Amino acid sequence: MVQQDAVSSRDARALAKYKLPNEKRPSTRGDVLLEMLEAVASQETAISHFLHAEAMKIQAFTGPDGEFPTAPSNQQINEFQTSVTRMIESLADIQRLMLRTVECAQSLLNDRERADDDE
């Protein structure tokens, strides 16, 4: 019993380190929708930075005129293509999640409008 209390106390102290900042919580459905869309916009900005970085990486690998300045082997080219493909696929997965978030926000907005019409 004493050992379990000690573990619980230790767990509570550990979790206390990871509390969310004291931010104002959204008070209305509109506030929630706005926060959802702001989060999507932030993610879209991050995705654009990743895409730009990938484009720069491709340009550095292939050279400005496509002459492959580092003279990579076929295997290195294939490995490079695989890494680029994985990154682009990951970004596409994130895009799909963001699309779902926007669709959910739109659904909430439509529900709100229907509720307003019923009043």
C-alpha cells in the first residue's frame, strides 16, 4: 500500500511537468472552429516549408542543370528517390488529416447554422 502511494505520488509529480500552458479555453463553438482552422493553417505552413526543403534537396542532389555533381551511383539515386518519396507520402498523409479536420470544422459549422435556424 505504501509503495503504491509512493508510485502514485511519483507519477503525479512526473505528470505535473507536462501540464498544458494556462491558455484561455475556447468558450464557444465558433472559438473552437477558429482554433481548428488556425491549427490547420499552421500545419499547412509547416508542410510548405518541408516541401520547399525537399525541393532544395532535390536541386542540390541533381545539380542546377541535372548533371548530378556528386556523380551518384544508380543505387544512391534509387535510395535518394525512395527518401524523397517517403517524405512526400508522409506530407500527403498529413494533408489528408488536415482535410478531415477542415471537413469536421465545416460539419460543426453546418450544425451550428442548423441550430440557429431552428431557433
